[in-house]
Amino acid sequence: MSGLDPEDWRDLRALGHRMLDDMIDRLQTQAERPVWQPMPGEARASLRTSLPDQPSDPARLYDTFRSTIVPYALGNTHPRFMGWVHGGGTGVGMLAEMLAAGLNANLGGRDHAPIELERTVIGWAAEMVGMPASTSGLLVTGSSMANMIALLVARRAAVGPDVRRAGVGGRGLVGYAGANAHGCIARAFDMAGLGTEALRLIPVDEAFRMDPAALAAAVARDREAGLRPFFVAATAGSVDTGAVDDLAAIGAFCRQQGLWFHVDGAFGALACLSPTLKPRLAGIEGADSLAFDFHKWAQVPYDAGCILVRDGQAQADAFAQTLAYLAREDRGAAGNAPWPCDLGPDLSRGFRALKVWMTLGTYGAGRLGQMVDRACAVARHLAARVEREARLELLAPVPLNIVCFRVRDGADDLDWLNGELVKDLHEAGIAVPSTTTIGGRRAIRAAIVNHRTTEEDVDAMVDGLLMLAERRASGPGQ
Ligand SMILES: *Cc1c(COP(=O)(O)O)cnc(C)c1O
């Protein structure tokens, strides 16, 4: 036997059909099951095997998947999952993943149709936010990587080619983001060799938006001190509360000051698909670069982040190399330059574009925009319910799809109590919200990202929470 393909394909075909049926059944019936359940120790231990020496039947491995992995997945496809910012995925996205794996395309470069599809998807992304058709970009793992790429492109654009040879040391480069910026911005400064101290965190106003006057003052101070401001990361949809910075004002300031205007729109950029919400993101179309995720609010299966860069040459300048074994030719399979590997750090890359293309194609911008509106309506329903409940209080405004609130009585230490109640909710399998800190107070945070979440689901979460709070209040030792 030489290759790994079977001699008789019938068993594999039958197994494939079974897997497909099971996974579609699961999507259809998941709402009847707990959102999340803890993985028992035996199940955990049963996965810790040593490297298999002998072959085994894939049907047996599939049994393990069904018995030991599926029941203990995180639950983010479930309608009552509201934690962090997780997409719910779709059946169509799942099928696209299978097709992509079947083709096993490598989108690092070369001349093939999958690369053309990625270029199409990047064009759609630019169109979605109103950036020019000439916008360059890449599908990447997520917004963490997309923000990192933006920073590296901006760094190269600010300093010139020398920075790629000599590094960033001693150049006094500094950048800015709101105090509510996602942690991956600071990490990008760290990984880019600039150091997190080179990122100035600008105070936010009472609506948790970066204060443009404070930004201007910080830039002026740094210039005064002989430093070199080069980069501003505005946020469109902050991870804590969904706040959207004043993108038009910050963009205008950046242009006037010669600073790179980056927008982290990880989930918020999708609000551009809603005619009612789009005006709140006015100015996003002026970004020099935009990071966002298709795997969050656009419901494409993980992973599918996106970086858009207005000036494609600037993006290539930051990453392209000339290497003998990657020579670009005028014809043949090695044609079709520039290649995606010229635009980011990855050489081998999967066919993420297919699941994005199939998801956007299936639902269209209109239907996805309605879904975004629906999620915000569900969030407003939850906020209104919180305000009606005597035991609950809202801790932040609800500009988009995130609701931060807490139980206001039942313990001296409310931070502790609310943290415990969230864990209780998880373990009861009722709902999975997460927590954050708002103004120094522990908040229960429900992000309505999953397209399956309805008003009934958020009400079930609140009912469960109040029941668990009551049980704790009347339980032993309280
Ligand atoms: C989720 C998120 C990120 C990080 O994106 P990943 O896709 O998880 O890497 C960055 N910024 C914001 C505002 C986010 O919500």
C-alpha cells in the first residue's frame, strides 16, 4: 500500500454522510440541550492518549468525537450563548469548510481560482464599509492578527524601508487607542517590538468613547517631548460595551496630523450592513486600515478575520520579500503576483475565502444587516427587562448589541456575587453570559452576537439568573 487513500471508498463515503446528517441534526435540535456543561474528569482523561502507533478505523475516532467532544463544546452555536463575542456559525458555513478541506487549497500564492475568490471577498469587505475598490487586504485568523498587521504596515509607512532591516529601536514611535481598546492592540505593540508603553491609552467619555480632545493633547505632549506619534487605533464596537468612537473626528485629526488612522471594528464593522446603524460608523470609510472579523457578527465559522488596507502598496511594502524559491513567473502556476504572502506574515494559508463567500452569498448584505438589527433589538429588550427588574441594574449604555448589568443586592461583595452567579448560570446549562468590569464594578455582560438568540432566550437568561440569586439568598450559610 502506498498512499493514504482507501482501496474501497464506500466506507468513507458512508461515514461522511453520517457525519453530515449528525451535524445538521445537532444544529436543528441544539436549543433543547444545555448551552454548556462541564467536561467530566473521565472524559478529559480519555482524550489524553499517546501518539497512536497503529491505524484505527475513522468511524471509531468519530465515535469519540460524538461521545467526548460534541457534548462538551463551548456552546457558542446555541441560542442562549451570550458570552464574550462569539459567532454562532451557520450550516452553510459548515458545508463550505468541508469543501475547502476537500480542495485543500493553499492560498499563500500562485495562480489558482481560490485566490481570485479571496480577492472578491476582500472587495466585498471594502464595499461593505465604503472603502475604495482598490483597497488591499487579507483574510487572517482574527482581529488580533489583523490589528497586528495594521500596526506593522503603519510602522513601515511611518519610518520607511529601513525599519524592516534595522528594527524599531530608539525611534520614539508612539501610538494611541481609547482606554476601552481591546487588549490585542497593546499586544500588537508588544509583538511589533514597540513595547506596550509606546501605546498611549486615551481616556473615554461617559459613553465609553475615546475623547478626541484628550487624544489631541496626548499627541501634542508626545511631539513636545521629541517623540514620534504615528498610529491611532479607533474602536468601532468596543469589547466591553459596544461603544463606537467618533470615527469622523478621529479620522480628520489623523489626516491633519499625518497619523495612520486605523479602526478596530472586530464585530462593530458589521453594523455597516444595517441602514439604521451605519450612520453611527460614519468615518470608517476614511480608515487607512480596518480590522474586523467575519467569524463574529457575520456568523462565518472560525476562523475568519479580515484586514483591509487602503494603500495596497503600503501593505506590500511591509511584508513582501524576494526569495528564489518563491519566484513569480509571467505564466504557469507560479504567476498571478502579487501573492497573499506578500501582504502578511503567513506563507501557507487556508481557503477561508470560501466560507466567507458562501455565507455572504447565501444571506446577502440585506439579510445580514437585518440580523445585526435584530441582535441590537434583542439587546435593547434585555436592557429594558433589566431596568424593570428591581434586583438588577444596568451598568452601561447599550449602543449596539452588548448589555452590561448586575444583581444589585444579596451580598456585601457584589463583585463576588455577580461572578458566582454567572458561573452558576453556566453550570446550570441555562445560559452563558460572561463578565467584565465597568467603572470598577463587576458586570454580567451579555453580547448578542449569535443570530439564533431571541428575546425569549435573553428572558430565559434573566429568569434563570433571578432564580439562582434567590436560591443563593435563601440557601444555607447566607
Ligand atoms: C474580538 C475582538 C478582537 C480580537 O479579535 P479575535 O478575532 O478574537 O482575534 C479585537 N477587538 C475587538 C473590539 C474585539 O471584539
